[in-house]
Amino acid sequence: MKIAIPVDDKSMESSVCPSFGRAPYFLIYDNTTNENYFLDNGAVASQGGAGIKAAQAIVDNDVNTLLTPRCGENAEEVLSKAVIKIFKTIPGTAQQNINAFVAEQLVLLKDFHPGFHGHEKQ
Amino acid sequence: MKSNSMKIAVLSGKGGTGKTLVSVNLACVAERAIYIDCDVEEPNGHLFFKPVYVSGENITIRMPSVNDTLCNGCRKCVDFCKFNALAFIKGRPYVFDDVCHSCGGCILVCPEKAMTETEKIIGEVKKGVSGNVAVNTGILKPGEESGVPIIKKLLESCEADENLLTIIDCPPGSNCVVMESIKDADYCILVAEPTLFGVHNLSMVYELVKLFNKPYGVVLNKCLDGENPAEKFCMEKNVPILGRILFDNELGKLNSDAKIAVRESEKYRIMFLSLLETVLKEVKNMGFGCGY
């Protein structure tokens, strides 16, 4: 199963990025093969629709599960249409969150914030 | 601009400075005027005019929608969209209406003509009459992204005829909707408050009208005894001061009762008539031919 996490650095020890749509990178980890790679988030500097674009990258990488502290409504819509489950991260590194997920200690993310729709800079 | 008509925009960097007070009263002292409320998120000129409505029209924007039988899943539309308003999931594009800018690009790039346009109502334009003033109001539906299409409609529908003064009551601030509102104005009146915060906001609209190369002048509202930072700003920048409105209980009371001061009191009629004359003189000095 492929797991994605928004991260601040390209490292398994990276902290989880507080933003999903604006995260600099995504860690993609396959828990069946133990392989991982990092994706540059093309949405990081988008004027608007960053959540949609970031979610698109997650969909395109055939991810099954996203671990994130927060997620917007539009990204959630994309991910749910693609049947990707979203779990809420806990404080700690990407690796610690993967361990927690595998140990079934993470809960599904329930609150999705409204989009900013290009108003970020106002 | 036709020779005997003129469009005057009234703007300010923040809300509550007196744009509507100035706009409504100037329109009322003119012989014949159109008052256009471009503050589509919070139009309030109609509260003063209480117009008899003669027409209303819904304003729509065009939204793409996907025809599933024609779509071959080539993804060109999704890759084209610079606003990230389209997502591609399980071989099918999805449109996010609140992110879409109605540019029509996805429709152009679709090789299968699977993208069609649907109309979405974002608000309305209402037209009415109040005495000598035609009152046109734009109303944006709550939650809609941008009032620009409504303002475009408001301003294109006011093709000025002879000897008609057009007063454009702008939204507060200096963003897209304000730019759209002043675009075709012949003159800009900046309304300013005598506070440091007021000066900050005045300087923003001052930069804007300079950028747009519009002739402009300032009305100092809520003037009190003592130093007026907005006046100081005008002196320093050599900005013409068109008039001063005192911080005045009587005027405040009339305004808060949604009454039009110039229709209630001769004193205010004279005051705003003199302001209008000053504005028209300014415009003439700028080289506009006008018939007032």
C-alpha cells in the first residue's frame, strides 16, 4: 500500500508539513516493498487551487492513504473521489507517523477547512 | 466620453469614510444623474434612494462542464488549467466551480468538444428611479468569488447620454473590483478620514488613481478642529482638496436615518452643489469638455 505524507525535507526523519497543499515535498512510502521516494509539490507556489493540484499529484502516484495534519475541502473532494483515505498525523517525524499508521494508532481526519481561493495574499 | 456627459468615480481605501454619502448627495444635486452602486458585496446606496425598481437582471458567468459520453480522458483540459480548477480522477475531469476563473481555455483545448459551458448565476443588477436620479445597483450573491462581472455589466449598461452625470460609488479598497469600477471614469474623487489609518488607506487609492492616470481630488470627510493628517498628506503630495465635510451631528443623524441630506436641508444642498461645481471645474481644467 502506498502512503503519502506532506514533509518539510526530503528525509524519513523530516517533520510533517503543517500544510498539505503548500507542502514543499511529499514522501511516498510503499509499506509492502519498503521503498520510498520524494515528490516535489508543483502546487507550492500556485496562486490558487493548490489543494486540488497537490491532491492530483497524490492521485497520479497511485497513493492509497494520505497522512496529513490538515486538509482543505477541495483537496478532500479530489482524494475522496479517488478513494484515498486521509488520516490525521501525530506530532513527530514522517517515519514515526508511518510506524503509528502501521500500528493502527492514527485516526481518520474529520475536519476539512474551506479553501482560500486565491485570497492567501490579501 | 461624449461631450456633455461625465463619469465620476468615488472611492476610498477603506469602508465607512463616506463614499456613499458623497456619491448619493452629488447625484441628487445634479440636474440629471445616474448613481451606480459598484460596491456589489455590500450595496447600500439604495437604502438612501429607496428607488422604484423598473428592471432586474441576473448576472451569470460561464462554467465548464464535462460531457462524459464525449470525453476520451486525454487530460488536456486538466493540464491546461493554470488555476488548478480541474482535477483528473479515474479517467475523468472534474470542475471546481469556486476555483474556475471562466477563462474558457479548457473548452478551447478539448479535442473531443466534450467541454461545454453552463451558466451560473452570481448575482443581479437592479435598476430603479428616485426623483432626478436613476439608481443602478449591483448585488453579488454571498459566497461568490468576484464581483467583477457584475460591475462590468453595471458600467456597460450606463452608456451616458447628453447632460447626464454618472456617479460611480466604488467598493472600498484598491483591488480588482475597484480597478474595474474606475476604469472608464473621467475623474476620481477620493474620500478621506482625518486619521492616520485614514491616511494609510488614502495613500493606497492615491497610488491606484495615479497608476490609472486618472485626474483626481480629495474630499476630506469628518473634519474636526485641529490637525488633519489626511489634509497634511494632500498638502505634501500636492493633491487638490475639493471640499471639506465637517464632523457634524446633524449630517450624521440624517445619514444614519438613511435620509439624503441634500433632499432634507437647503444647507447641505448648497454644500454639495458647491462640491459638485468644484469637481466639474476641476474636470474642465483637466481639458474635458463638459456641459455643466
